[in-house]
Amino acid sequence: MSAACRLARFGYEVEVFEKLPRCGGRNNILEERGFKFDTGPSFVLMPDFFSEVFSYCQEDINDYLDLRTLEINYKIFFPDGDSLVVHKDPQKTIRELERIEPGSSRGFEAFIKETAEIYREVKPLLYRCFTLGDAFRPSSLKLIGKIRVFDTYWKLARRFFKSEKLCFAFTFEAMFMGVSPFDAPAFYSIITYADHMEKIRHPMGGMYQIPLALEKMAKKFGARFFYGQQITGLYKEKGLFVLNSAAGKTTATHTIINADYAYAQSELLKRRIPEYNYSCSVYLVYLGLKKKIKGLEHHNLFFSGDIKKNLREIFKEKAFPRDPSFYVHVPTVTDPSLAPEGKEILYLLIPVPNSKDFPDNFSACEKELKDTVFNKIKQVIGEELQPLIEIERRFYPQDFISRYNIKHAATFGLAHNLMQSAFLRPANFDRKLKNLYFVGASTQPGGGLPVVIAGSRIVADLINSRG
């Protein structure tokens, strides 16, 4: 959608074909009885990447979105009953850190300084498409040391914090990129830097306002959208791309694929794909509650009693997590408009193995998993969740395959490990078919809304420069 905005703004005739009945893909919405559940991403990080797509199109983001900065970024609940509140105000966060690990304020300041330097080096790269050959240029070789390519996210944090509590508190973002902090390269610490220094925002009206804003802007410049029209095949004939759908054939001079990269290569282009390493999947539960609750913030993270074991189960052993870490989104803390008056929304996200080499045994394990999660939440809010539930909807790993065509139900696409990052991540252009391009979480520069939006600029600039 971001690519459509950019290209339509500069005079291209743009048509967008979408499998689902409305815009947004995974960034979608479920509405029922006054509850509005965002079904995908749950927060805005790195807001300048969002502003950039509007300024690129010579528009003002404030005419489309009302982004509110949260006073409390998130709250982490540790298994020993302790908690850590990360505030918009870093001085308040420092007081929290000192309570958990005396002297850690110095580590925090050094960590922020280190990650700020990495961020300054990495940010410009997020708007460039690289090939493997670029890795051997002198400038790239010099960059490798600056951005800690051969360190892991965990190893970087360990340099600055003594307690494992804080090390996990400063690396948990890796899990929500679909990879273990013990495997993610240290340069992904820019996410933690952005958490703490660029703050977290919420679009009033919910995250679904973002695709609606992009759709509105694209239509303003003449882009046309065709919903409920899944593309089932793609090939080139007489210099034009031919796209097959149930509605017939469509031709185009240029094609941008936003479908899951592995799915697109194997199913749309009928190619044999490498043995990629895939991210984890997630199990989602959407709850509409009959009343407001206390004790939870807008964003909450509950750590497993044995985080290392939990990470091994998900990423190494491909086993069902018995004591999971999980995320709880309560957007009605900030935005009451998302639920009927006096009521609440809880969105639960539990990382689980992807479906590759993992049996789909949710029917046998789901109750145990939910009971574990509900009991941990009960300890915080002081009451049972089950009697409060007015609406409950669930989304399983298999649903990512059937609804979104995600290979192996890998929610976050290709894993963000060293061998699938930067130069080694799939490029934004096809090496065999001229004028075929790729955007999305599994291509360069990577996953997450701001980074995916940056990828749309890479493609738009490539098309503009190549003609």
C-alpha cells in the first residue's frame, strides 16, 4: 500500500489486488458488538518512517492519522512477582532499573549510547537495496564492526547489565521479530533504542487507521483497489506481466509482490526455494471484557518462569511451550473508542513454533496454554478472566496459512538471523524477471511496520530510476 501511494503520486497507473475483502493484510480489524480488535501490529515505533511515506507523497501525516505518544511504553512482569515499567520519561525508567539492579543506570546510559551509534549507521541503510556483492565493498567491511554484525542481541545487552532480568528486558523485542535474542544480530538492538528514545505511539481509532490512511492517500492519487481478488499465478509474456485471478487475467508493465516471499516464489512463480530459516508463529486470543480491569498497561509482557527453556522450545526443539512468555495488548487504556463504554479489550499473543516440522496439536494443548496465561493475568488483576469475557475469538498458526498464505505459518516471515539479514536477505528486485519487485517482511530491509514501509521506498525509487 505504501508503494502504491508513492508510485501513484508520481503519475504511475497503479492497481492493487488483494485476496481479502478489504485493505490491510495482516494489519486488519475484527469488529463485533462494539469491540474493535486490531488483528496484527499493535503499536507505532519509529514514527519518522511513517511520516516519511506521507512527506514523500507531499502530504502531511497529521491530515490522516492522530498518533498519541504513550506515557508508559510497556510493563514487564517477571516470574518472581517483580515488574519493570518503561516510561516515556527515561529518568523514571532509570529509577525502575536501579530498583531491580543497583548501578544499572550507568549500564542503561552506556547501552543507549552504543545503540544510538548503531542506529545512526543502520537507519540510512534501511532505504537501500543491497546485493551480496555490496558486502565486499570497503565501506561495507568498515561498517561490519560499527554495527556489531558478529555479536548477538543478547551478547550486546550482557555487556551493560549484570542481571538476566534486565538482559531479557532489553532484548525481548527479538522474540516479537520471530527470533531468539541468542540468535538475532546485535544491530537489531535499534528496536530497543527506538523503544526507549523515540517512544511508542498509538493511532487513535486503532492500528487499522494506518492501512485506511494509506488507502485514502493512494486513492487520492488515482490508485485503484480490487478486493477479494487473490492472484493465483504470475508469468511474463511478450514483455508484460500476466496476473491470473478468479476474475480473469490482468497485464502490467511492472509488478510488485507483497505476498509472503517464500509463498510467492514457490506458489506464484513456481520456483524451487532454498532451505530458509523461518520465524516462529503465534497463537492469538482476542477478548472483549464486560468491564474495565486494573493492573495492566496499554502494552504488557509476561516472562516465562524459565525464559531460556521457553526460547529453546520455540526455536530449537519445536515443542509446545508449557510455560510461555506472552504479550497482552490493552489498547482501551489509551483509546476507549475501541470498546463499548465501560468495557475492555485484551489481545493476547503467545509465540509458538512455526508449523515446519511441528505437528498442529493445539486441540490437545490449547486449554493448558490458556489456563497458564489466564492464571498469570489473574495474579496481576486479582480476578478471573473467564467470567469477564463477553466476546472471545482465536487465531491459530494454521490461520496464517489459510488467510494470509504465510509459509509454515511463520508470522514474522523469514527469521532475522545473521544469514538472513542485510546483504543476505532477499532483495527487493527479481534477478530473473525485469520489472518484478518485492516488498514485505521477508525482503530487505526486514520486518516490522516502519521497516516494511522503508522497503516500499526502495522499490519506488528503483522503479523511478529504472523506468
